[in-house]
Amino acid sequence: MSKHLLLCFLFFLSFSQLLLSSCFSFSNSTKIYPHGQALALLQLKNSFSIKKSQSDYCEFPSYPKTEYWKEGSDCCSWDGVTCDLVTGNVIELDLSCSWLFGTIHSNSTLFRFSHLQRLNLAFNNFSGSSVLDGFGRFSSLTHLNLSISGFSGLISPEISHLSNLVSLDLSQNWDAEFAPHGFDSLVQNLAKLQKLHLGGISISSVFPNSLLNRSSLISLDLSWCGLHGRFLDHHDIHLPKLQLLYLWGNNNLSGNFPRFRENNSLMELDLSYTNFSGELPASMGNLKSLRTLYLYNCQFSGSIPASMGNLTQITSLRLQSNHFSGQIPNVFNNLRNLITLHLSYNNLSGQIPPSIGNLTNLYFIYLSHNKLTGSIGEFQFHSLERIDLSMNELHGSIPSSIFELVNLSSLYLSSNNLNAVLETSKFEKLRNLNDLDLSNNILSLTMSSNSNSMLPNIDNIDLSNNNISGILSWNMGNDTLRYLNLSYNSISGFEMLPWKSMQILDLHSNFLQGPLPTPPNSTSFFSVSHNKLSGEISLLVCKASSIEILDLSHNNLSGMLPYCLGNFSKDLFVLNLGRNQFHGTIPQTFLKGNSIRTLDFNNNQLESLVPRSLIICRELEVLDLGNNKINDTFPHWLGALPKLQVLVLRSNRFHGHIGFSKIKSPFMNLRILDLAHNDFEGDLPEMYLRSLKATMNVDEGNMTRMYMGEDDYYYQDSITLTIKGLEIEFVKILNTFTTIDLSSNKFQKEIPDCIGNLNSLRGLNLSHNYLTGHIPLSFKNLKMLESLDLSSNKLSGRIPQELTNLTFLEVLNISQNHLNGFIPQGSQFQTFGNDSYYGNPGLCGFPLSKRCTTDEVLEPSQEIEAEFESEFDWKITLMGYGCGLVIGFSLGCLIFLS
């Protein structure tokens, strides 16, 4: 007996020594025996650097695990390392969230741990690494997690040889992809998989329906993988263990809503951003374990089934941005666990179900952009944090229970028909409110006297387009308010503008009277346009040194402009002072390196010269000096501004010849030019007209159509032009719109042929000048032209028949000239009336009452071309004399006809 005990003791002692020494020596063989593991792990550690930011997205607290690996200690006790208790082999390596940064190479000691059963490298940054063949050699591996770790390139097909894998997660390695048929091999070979997460990996394959036969499958994430084709239709899905199914982000994957049998375990289903369509089946009520259902941004339609009331475990229901119609079923008394309800951007109608107000755990409700009617019901519980019922047809007052929601952070009720008088004292309990949008309703507002502490955390308030009137003594959100929009009301004034953090203050389109209010110094956007403000601009405005957009247009402001307006803010990119009564000069100094994009001084009484300092405004796109008293010659030096698109100098006292420019290609981006109603004289500026590249060969099909200024908060440039004979204010300027107006000047001589090169031009007005000669045949190239006004000149000859090819032409005015001959027929010319032609006694034909003689009906283009080519005609005449009159005449006719 004692011998047996002694043998057992000796065996235990020798085994313990083997186990203790297993981590302290190294072998050069491919496989690592227990005594070489420590050095291999230390080599692995040293192949990476440590950067905390590389694990920023970790779901758990992160720390550098390898920093605690020390030579001379038991490696089986190191963070993230697990060894087999019998053999001492490392069988699990969890280095997730370890701040690792570096590349895994094919000779990495990582691949020597052949006994690994679990490997987790998630939430690190192995940028430049690919999923190498070495990962496929861990024959005992059951769990592999390489998610969110910066892997890229082709995934080795060796991965599909890991036949023991139960869990594979390669998700959110956005630049990684499977080789052709690599994904199919993986699905076919890994028969034991319970968890397969490949979200964000490029698969570019049809959905493998064979996956739906894997009864062992618990979690499947194939989101954003480039799947296409059609998901399994008309078959019940029988995966009794499946708890998670993510297919979102596969825009070309179509199908109907999957049908699940009753004995399912599904807890999370996400089909968002796919092309799934059709109606939701009543069988969705079988998903009784479901907690999250995300179907947003799909093509589902029809009504929401009442069987949704069976989803008693659901916490988040997001069906927004589909085509659902009909009423919202009143089944929410059963959905007691619901936290988020999102049904926005559909065609839902009827009233909001009253049972929604009874949800004790509801935090977020979004029902915006539907056709809901009726009044808003009361909310019985105070859990709500966000309410969005905007863009519906709701009416009545705002329920009093909303003002009891002490946790409310966002309230959006805009664009309804709500009609009520709001007392600011009602907001007293909403101390956590950050965002308030009640715009586009029929609400009025009364200010309570003790509102100093109202809305202490408010950031954004939009009450625009309501019935708010009178002088406001506003003092809510004094310390925190950054955005306030009170535009389109009837407010006549403020007792003060008390806000310390204001950035965007929009008061335009009210009845503000008296002097200009001074914006808070922190303001970046300030608009008081379309009011009745009077008096001068105070120098205090220039203290708002962060201002980017300053719009004081459409008021009765007067006096001289402060000298500081051009240089008080390095961030200023819009200065709009148009349609006031300012006099004196335009600011003469601008900051070097300024950001000014728009300068609008239109319709004032400004005089003197165009300031030469504008030449340093290299970002300038819009310059509107129209309707003033500026007495200057043409500012040719503006042609050097590389981004100038709109130049309006109309109705001033500009004079002289426009002449030539020393700049090689002036005004290359100019597409709106208005010099009308000045005293320019001499030839039309042919050099400048040849240089207007922005009006030539514009490929609108490949352009993103947008309005100028569209990316500047919600400010957009506007302009007043004479278009099609009418003075029109364009409240937005489309980036494809082009027009030239040189009317009502003293230009002389012929119209240059080069205008025909401006083939993207929409409007051309040369009327009320002293132009002579013919209408250029090159005008036939102006295929996009919608309006042509050549009236009140001294043009002669015939109207080119080729102008009938201008199929977009809506307005033609060639009246009060000396034109003669037959009026071309066909296409748009059939729509023009007598007004287009009167004052030309020599014209005949429809729509005029004067009939044409035989000579007048002769093809106009022949005669015009003959007159244009007089020099060539002379050569043909000489040829006729040399070779015989008949031959010469015939050859001349052939050339004309060609």
C-alpha cells in the first residue's frame, strides 16, 4: 500500500514540474509544445504596438491585456490566455479589446498554437492584415471572432476547412471579401455552425437557401454583404433555435416577409434597407419571442396586421420609410414592453390609437410624415423621452399631459393643424427638454412673467409659421439656447435678445419695427429680412465676430454702411443688405483670405465706384449690385475671381465700352450676367462672351441639381431678373440656370456669331439697343434656350428657319426691328402671337394678317446664308466668268444648297 502511495506521489510531483515549466522554454518546430508557449506569446505581444484608440468601439471596458504578460511567470495565468488543465496547451486566446495595433503576417507565432479551440481578436486594429491561410489550420477551433479589427482583402478559403466551428464572427471588416464561391464552400462545409456573423463582408452572392435548413443555427448576421436575388418565398422557415436574423443593408435582396412557424425562438429580426416588399402576413403574430423588429427603408405595403398584438415581448418596433397604409391597429395594450415605436414616413391614416398612451415603458414614439388625423390623446405615464408627430393632419390643442413628461428631451409637433394659445409657464416641468419644434401650426404664445428658469437645458426651438404676435419679453433658455426660429409670424419686437450661446437666430418675415436688434456676439446666422426695421446699422453688429450669414434685406434700413461690415468676421460668407435705403459707398475693405461667397447690395441708393478690394474675395460666387447709383466703367478685373457665377450690375450708371480684358479667360464660371439698364456702348463684348465656359456644353444629366447656397444651413441665394419679359424674383437659384441680359444699353453693330457657342443658355435678352445686321444663323445651336428677346433694335433681313429647331423656346420677342420676309412655321413658332413680331413692316405670314408673296416665301436660310457669305459668293461669280456663266451659277447654287 505504501509503495502505491509513493508511486502516486512521485507521478504527481513530476507532472506538476512539467506543468509549471511548460511556459518557460521554446522550440523552433512548427507546433509549440507546452514548454515553448510563453516565448511564442511574448513574440506575439511584441509584434503589435498599443494604442487605446484602436479599441474605441469595444462593447466592454477595454485594457491592454498583453501589457500584463511578463517573462518568468506562468503564461496560463496571463490575461486572455486559457490552458488545458491536463496537457498545459493553450486552448483559448481572448485578446479582444486589447488596444492592439499592427499587422498579422503569415509567419506570426499566433499560428503555432495548433491546439486553439477559441480565438477572439475582436475590437483591435490589424490594418493591412488579411484573413490568412493560417487561420484555417486551427483544426480544433470551435469559436473564431475577428470582428471589427481592420482585416481587409480576400478571406482565405482555408477558413471553410474549420469543420468544428460552432461560432464564426468576421463582421464589420468592411474591406474584406470572399473569393468567388468561397462563401458557398463555407456554408457547405461548416455544418456545425450555430453562430455565423459576416456583416459588412463582401459576399456578392445570392442568399444561400441551404442555410435555412440548419436546425442548429442560433444567430445569423449577413447584413451589408451585397446579397442579391430573392429570399426564400412561399415556404415556412423552420429553424426552431434561431434567435437572431440580420439581413439589413442588402439593397438588391428582395422577397416577402418570411413566414415562421409557431414553435420558433426568434428574438431579433432586421430586414432594413433591403428590397423586401408585399404585405405583412398575419403569421408574423407567431413571433411571440420577438424583441426587436426592424423593417425600415423597405418596400412593404398594405396595412399593419392586428396579429402584431401577439408580439408581447417586443421592445423595439421600427417600420418607418415604407408604404404602409390604413389605420394603426389598436393593439398596444398587449405590448407592455415596448420602448421604441417608429412608424414615420408611411401613408398611415386615421387617429392615433389611444392604447399607445397606456404604454408604461414607452420612451420613443415617432409617427411623423403620415396622414394621421384627429386630436392627440393624453399620455398616462411619464417615461416618454422623445415624441415626433410632425407632418400629419392632427388638430386641436396640445394635450396637457405632454407638459407633465418630466423626462421629455425632444418634442416635434410641426406641420399639423394644432390650434391653441400656449402660456410659457406650461413648460415649467420640462426641465430636460432639448429640442422643441411646433412650427407650421396655428399656435399663439403668451409670455409669463416668471419664466426666468423655464427650459434650462433647451438647445433648439422652432416656432416658425404660427400666429405669434406682439412684443415678446422672451427669456427662456438664456444660457443654453443655440437655435431659435420665429420666422413667418407677426412679431413686432423684442424687449431684449438675452441669449448667451445663440448661434442661429432667424426672425425673418415678421412685423419687426424700430431699430435693428443687435445679435448676440456668439451668433453665426442672423436673419431679420422681410420686416419693417428702420434706422441705421449700429457698429455693435460688428462685434458678432463669429457671424457667417447676415441677412438684413427687405427692410427700411437707411444711412451709410458701417466701414467694418466687410471685415468684421473672417467666417462671413453671406452678406445680404438688398432692398433697403442705404446710401453712400459699398464697404471698401475686406479681410485677406475671407470666406465671402455672396454679396447682395441690390436696390439701395449706393453710389461711387465698385470697390477694387473685391478682388481678394476669392470665394465669391454671387455679386449683386443692381438697382443702385454706381457710376463706374465695367469692372473687368472681376473676371479674375475663379468662382464667380452670378454678376448683376443692372440699373446703375455704368458707362463706356466694355472693351477687352488682359485676363486670358475671364469669367469662366459665370452663368448669370445682367448688365441691363446702364449706359454701356460700343460693340457687344465678344471677348467675354467667348469665355463664358459655364454656359457651354453643360451635361445636366450628370450634374446633381441643387440650389446655390443649399449647403449653408437653410439659407439659399435669391436674385431678381427680367425673364421672358417679366421681372421675377428667384427665391432659389438652380445650379443649371443660365441667362444673359444686356438690354437697355447703347450697344451697336452686329450680334457676334460666338453667342451661338453658348449652347446651354436658357435666356438671352439683347433688346433696346442699337444692334444692326442679321439674326445670326449660329443661334440655331442654342438648343436649351427658353427665352429670346431681340426687340427694339435695328436688325434686318429674314428670321432664320433653323430657329424652329429650338424646341424649348417659350418666349420670342423680335418686335420693333427692320426684319422682313416669311415668318418660319413649325414647332414652337406655332405658339407665338402678334406681339412677338409687331413693328416689322416687312414680315408676313402667320400669325400676322399680312400674307406673303411668292418671293417672300423663298427659303429664308438660303437668302441669309447667301448674304452672310458675300465674299464666297464673289469667288463663285469669278469662277462663273472663267468657266461659263451657266456652270458658275450652277456651282454657286449647289454650294449654297449644301
